[in-house]
Amino acid sequence: MPKFAANLTMMFNEVPFLDRFEAAAKAGFKAVEYLWPYDYPAEELKAKLEKYGLKQVLFNTAAGDVSNGEWGVSAIPNREADSHRDIDLALEYALTLGCENVHVMAAVVPEGEDREVYKQTFIKNVQYAADKFKPHGIKVLLEALSPEVKPNYLLKSQFDTLEIVEAVNRDNVFVQLDYFHAQNVDGNLSRLTDKLNGKFAYIQIASVPDRHEPDEGEINYEYIFNKLDEIGYDGYVGCEYKPRAETILGLGWFEKYK
Ligand SMILES: O=C(O)[C@@H](O)C(=O)CO
Ligand SMILES: [Mg+2]
């Protein structure tokens, strides 16, 4: 049976961020993920995890200057110092929070820029992250984002991500397989799961097309969860979806997995 993590960036938005830990635990979750921890001292977040018996299983490196179109800086040429600073800060948080997975964000590639230069920059910065995280048993995750959500992001298809994972050539770097983006771009999810088996170490879910609870839309998640059991996937499944209404009202699908 998959191990689920509540995504506290998208779920339980009825309450302020710091109250979402309690809400997730009360709803039956044992693990949480969210995009970024950096607005809060790591110790404060750790106290929340401990108080509610939760495990932190994923967060991202910083997004950069979002108001100016950035979405990660680790693939931007000549921004290595910023990338390394973000990776070092992520490591500090991961160690305090006991988090074994960090998503190193790539970057948006502005129109007219050379994607190949971005790719090579990203490979080097991911190697830096992998080597820093390795002694602590922390994995680096790389995620493809569909153009509907993040136009011109460096990684679009799951195979773009796989290409970088292989080029980086470190044993603690994996694909973060978000089935919402994968269905939008690659489709054929069963075969995709087989092809990527062993290369992904984290999964995220949401319905397609509306990114809601995994009980509607064009993906049959019950089938996918069985498939993940069949192939022996033992990582986490992050519930990165926008609830249709109040979060708790949409958790019927989760009852049998608690
Ligand atoms: O799917 C997503 O959007 C996220 O998992 C993320 O990390 C940043 O875009
Ligand atoms: Mg995702």
C-alpha cells in the first residue's frame, strides 16, 4: 500500500500554514511535503512535525525571483553561486527536519536562450547538490513540469528529467514522478512507470485535467497504486492537489489507505 504525504502548500488551505500540520495529522496523514520551508525557522517546523507525529518527506530548493518569472535558479548560466547557496540552505533545513528528499528546481528558459547551456549548467549544479547530500543519505529529486503549469521550464517530459539524471551520474539523484504533469505531457502512465522503474524515488498525484483529488478525471489512480505495489515501489506519494472544496470533504479516497 502506498505511503501518502499531505502537500501542505495545496491542501488544508482553510487554515494558516503552521496549523496545517495538525490538520494533516488529524486527517490521518503520517507524512507531509510542501514547496518551501524558508519562511519559517527550521526548528519551528521541526517542533510541529514532532508535536503531530509527522515525517517531513520532501521540500524544494528556493524558487528565486518568482515575480520576475524565475522558477528555480539551478539551470541558469552564471548563477552558480545562487544555486549553491540555495542547495546549502536546503541541506541545513533537511538535516534539521530529518527530510530524506530535496527537489532541486531547474529553471525557466526564457525564449531565445540556448536550452543546451541551461542543461549543462543544471547538470553541474545537481552534481554539486548530490555530492553535498550524499554523506547525509539525502536524495536529490528532479521534476518535469507541464507547460500548462510552467511554460518554458527546462524539464517538460519525464524523459527530459531522465536524461539529466543519467548525465549527472550520481547514485542519489532520481526522477520525481508527478503523474499530473506526466499525464499532461507523456501519457501512457503504466508503460511510463515500467520504463522509469528504479529511476524514480518520489511520486506526486492529482487528477487530470483539474489537479483535484485523485478520485476524478482521466487517471485511474486505484490502478496506478496497485501497479506501484506490484513493482515494489516503497517511496512516498505526495498528494499535490488543489482540493475541490474543504480539504477534509475530499478525503473519501484516502479512507482505505490510512
Ligand atoms: O508539481 C509541482 O508544481 C511541484 O511539485 C513543484 O515542486 C514546483 O513546481
Ligand atoms: Mg509536483
